[in-house]
Amino acid sequence: MAVPWAVTAFTLVELLVVIAIIAILAALLLSAMGSAKAKATQAGCLGNLRQLAIAAHLYTDDNDGLLVENLPADPTAWVTGNMRIPAQAVTDSFIRQGKLFPYAGHPGIYHCPADNSQTNGLPRVRSYAMNSWLGSRYMETVLGETGFRTFVRESELSAAAPDGIAQFICEHQNTISDGWFELPMTETKTPNYPATRHQQGFCLSFNDGHAEIFQFHDPASLGNITTNMLISSSNQDWVRIRQMTTTP
């Protein structure tokens, strides 16, 4: 009796082709998902920085044009707490004690959504620090970096382009400590280093309130990040970072 249809099996070659196609589609899907996740965390980080910038502006409005105080390890600074001290790194109580918190309103905006750093198995509560040339004269009077401007009043920022001075910076998990991000202009080493978690870059806000992503291009910028890391004068990434930091 004739069979109206016949069962045919895949050959080995056909099966391998199907498997290869599935693998390619899966790789494309995973890549797209990874890119979407990176974009989402970048957007979240930029949003946090904009909120901190708004909070800083509100503080200045309420304090006769003074920028929020920014000093290393100071209990009256914009934020307190040291991410290298376990008891301070995992609680938001030190964030709440900072001068900026009444204007920021929520401790969650102090943490980058792409920052997975932990202390004793718990997530750190803060990822951001403030440009050391803003909020005090410490760079001049204590560290002796002369020839560049420090800014303690909003009116002083007119010496630079309105959007030209970096304000809050997403800091690398290997160097973050207090809320004071030291950016040397003449030294060959930097104690603090920007994050590299945003597709080899970091987010930062500016004194005019906008925020953006800075992408590293020099391979030397992406090595083993440590405190007091050497900075080459020919590293164009750091040339650009310093241009955003202060002005002569």
C-alpha cells in the first residue's frame, strides 16, 4: 500500500546549519539586550547627576549665591561618609547628613545604577564625588595648586563657559572615598579616577545643570585603575578632563 507521505530526517549537515543559525540569532539577541541595558544604566546615571545638579543649584539659591561646601573628609560638606570605611560605605545615614541632602531628597540618586561595587557583600550607597575645584579654596590654600581658579560662589563661574566646569563625577570604584574628587592640574598622579563602567566612559554633570557621557579613547586610560595613578601629559583623555575641571 502506498504511503501518501514519507518521513524524512535531517542530515547532519542540515542539523549543524540550523544550530549555527540559532547560535547567531542568540548572539545577536544577547548583544542587543546588553546594549539596551547599557543605555538604560547610562540614562539612569545621567538622570541622577542632573538631579544632584538641580539640588546644588537650589542650595546656592537659598545661600546667597554660595556653592555647596566641598572639602575632603569634612562633616559639613555636601555629602559625608567614606566608601573605604565599611561601616560608612553601606548605609545612607552619612548621605542624609550632608548639606545637599535636604535638596536632593532621596539617597538613591547618589548611586550609579551600573555601579556593582560592594563592601562585605553589601552594595555601596554612593558612586559620585564633586570636582575639588568647586565649593572651597582647598586646592589653592592647602594643596598649593596655583595658576588655576577655585570657585566658591556662583558668580565666580562666569569666568568659565556656562557649561564648561565639571561638577559631579561618577567615580571609579577602586578610588572612591569621600565626596571630594581631587583633580590635579599640575601633578603627574591623580588620587581619584573617573569610572569606566559606561562603555569605557563615565557620566558627569556641569555647573549649568546638564549632564553627559565622557568616553575614554587612550588605552592608557583604561588600565589597572588605582589611587595615585600616573597621568601622562600626552594622554588626550586627561587633557580634555582637565579642560573641564577649572580654568586659569
